[in-house]
Amino acid sequence: MKKIVSLLIIVAVYNYSYAQDFAKRLTEAKTAYAAGKLDDSRFAMEQMLQELDIITGKEVLKLLPVKMGDKAANTKNDNVSGSSGFFGVVIHREYGTVDSTNSSLEIISNSPMVTSLNAILSVPFMGASGDNKIIKINGYKALVEKVSGTNEKVEYQVRLPLNSTLITFTAPGYSQDDVVKMANTLPVADIAKLLQ
């Protein structure tokens, strides 16, 4: 019970510190703007947006399934990183144990790969060639493709564009049908709402 209470306190302090940083950056931006220091104001706003992206990424992690196929989420390796400018946020989760081959999930907002993937998905004969297949994940078009894995084993990867966000799921050691089945456990509509 003490561990649970300690964990809740740590989470609350962590979220509170992000909220304080956000408010601090907002105040800095307003102060710099009022003083006519537009570059300083822009920098403070970029920092504020980066912190907001990280908070959003942590909320997305809460939506993700705790299990994909026969592998549980390895939340110790969860990672959310934001970068102002090029990408919005990169959300990473692994499924499996430390000593096994893990499945991985990457969600990248403002991904430059979305445009090319949407082009492939809009022309069915391009996407459905060879070992690639256009599928639907919870009503959203996606591409499942055969990629070379470790030790020359076949791996399948699902890539799903979601507005300007790219969701990529890779599960070594599973068949194409199993990978698609696992990807269908993702709450895509809920993720889309958070990352709009």
C-alpha cells in the first residue's frame, strides 16, 4: 500500500511540475512580448509548446493497451520526447520483457513521412504490391509491410497515418495476420483526438 501511495505522490508532483513549467513559460512569453522582446517571447512560447507536447504524449501512453498479443507493456521503457520545430512529440512503448524480442510502438506527431504514406495509401496498386497490403485499423487506412528483421527473420510492420501523426507498430516473430490483429487493439480514434 505504501508503494502505491508513494507512486501516486510522485506522479502528482511530476504532473504538477509540468503544469508549473507551462504557466512559467506563458508568463515569460507575455512579459517578453509586453517589453517588445519578440524573439524572447517566441522562444518562451516554443518551450511552452514543447512541454505541452510532452504532457499530451504522456496522456497518449495512458490510452495504449496494457497487452499486445501475448506480451505485456514494458512501461519502464516508455518514453516521450518533444522537440520544438520539426517534430511535435515522439511516443515510444515496448511490449515484452527485457530478455525477449520486443514489439514496439512509435507515435510521431508532425511526421514528414505521413505525406508519402498517404500517397501510397491513396493508390491501391502501389500499396498492395509484393508483401505490402493496405488494411484498416479501427476504420483508418494503414499499410502492413514485410520488413527485414534481426537475424534475417521476417518482421511485419503496420504504419498508420493519422492527420499529421504517424503510428508505427512492429512485432518480430508474428505472422502478418497476428500483427494486424494486435494493431487493431490500438484506440486510434482516442489517440487522434489527443493529437489533433
